[in-house]
Amino acid sequence: MNVRMLCLGFLTFGDSTGYEIKKAFQERLSLLYNAGYGSIYPSLNKLHEDGLVMLREEAQNNRPDKKVYSITPEGRACFETYVQRTPGEDHFRSEALTTLMFSHLLPKEHVSDVLDLIIATYQEKIHLLSEDCDMKPTPSEKFLCGFGVKVREAAIDYINQNRHMLESCAQENSKKQTDGVE
């Protein structure tokens, strides 16, 4: 799903500002999607141009007017049609795992540090999600939160049980380099 459709989807929950939609990406979709203001606001502007959302400005004291977006009936129909399609293939992006693809070129200590960083990051996210799952307002958000916890727990277990594969590959490479063999 693209940012434009996700913005439209968030508006099915109620009127929102761009800031609130950005927070929803951070809090509700952090496992699935990452989007910043640079993609959210252009998407909202395009949705407005296409008549799928309405925009109203609310005056604020000593601050610029707040732009509040709401979905139109056409926008709701568009999103409902879109969300009923068969979803495409899932994609997963990870800088750390991409780095580990080249562990044969890295010193063992660096490979171990990257693996430890992944584990620490996942443990932190599990802690944050675990505190938050029961407080999610909808069953779908509770499901996604629980899914995020379980995926990260499984990833940590996998890393702990199999890290030796990458570390030994890196160790062999480090030994070859120090022995002058290439």
C-alpha cells in the first residue's frame, strides 16, 4: 500500500492533521511502513486535489492555522475498493541484515556488533509494544501490535541460535586476511 492510500485509510478513522497522520505512521505502522512529512503532505495535497479529502483550516492562537483533513464519500469509496484488492507481496527492508549479507568481508567483531545491535533494537521495540498492545483502540491495531512483538521475538531467537554461521564466516575471513591469504 502506498503512502497516499495509507493517508486515506487513516482518515477513515476520523479527521486528522498531517502531524497526527505522521504520528499514526510512527505508532501504528512502524512494523509495516515508514513515512515522513516529505511523503505525507504531498500525498494529502494530491488527495485534496483529486477530491478524495477535504481540507479545513482551524485558527490557533499565536500559531499558524491548523490544517485538518477529512475523507470525502468519494475518498471512502476509493479506499474501500483499494483495500479489497488482493494485496501484493510483502517486502522487508533492513539496513542491518543487508550489511550482514556481506559478513564474509567484515571482521568478526563487527558482525557480532551488528547482530547485538539488531537484538537490542528488537528488544527495545518489544518492550515498547508490549506495554502498548492492550491499549490499542481497535482489534486490527492490537493484532498488528502482537504480530510485531512475535516477529521480533522469533527474529531474536533465530539470531541467537544461528549467529555462529555469520560469525564463523567473518572469523574465517579475518584469519585469512591476517595470514595474508586472499
